[in-house]
Amino acid sequence: MSKILILPFHIILDEPVNGLDPDGIAELRELLLHLNHASGMTILISSHILSELERVATCFGILHDGKIVKEVFIQDILQNGTTLEELYMQSTKGGKQ
């Protein structure tokens, strides 16, 4: 008897590392990277932990007041010698109106 495993094409996660200890964060990171690399799955992550996003994501959308104010790829961030946090602060004027 053969088994069929059906994987979704997309996963949406909201603050997936909240409440996890460092081991749990590392395990989740490895799982997400594996799912993406092995199956080409797209994973949409909403998170305020920008340093963790930089470790797993390839494309970022920065939201402010419910709108996307900036879209950028990790290559662009690395080439500019900046961080996602710095880009967020620039794009949202430090969260101020």
C-alpha cells in the first residue's frame, strides 16, 4: 500500500516564535527552511521579531497603519549594509506619523 502526502503550497503564520524558548525557535526555523527548500512552499510570516525574520525570509513587506509601505528582498538589505529593523524605522519614520 502506498501513501500519499499532500502538502499545501502556502502556509500563513502569525507571530510563530512568540512563547518559544531558544531551542523551539531554532527547531521552527529549521522546519520552515526545510519546507521552503524541499518543496518550494511559500511561507508568509507576520512577526515583530525582525532579527528572526532576517534569518528565514527572502522577501519582506513592511506594514504601517495597515498598509504596505515598503517591499524589499534580503539581498537588497545585505547589499546596503543595513538591517530590517533600520529599514523598518526609516520606512515608518520610527513608527511616528
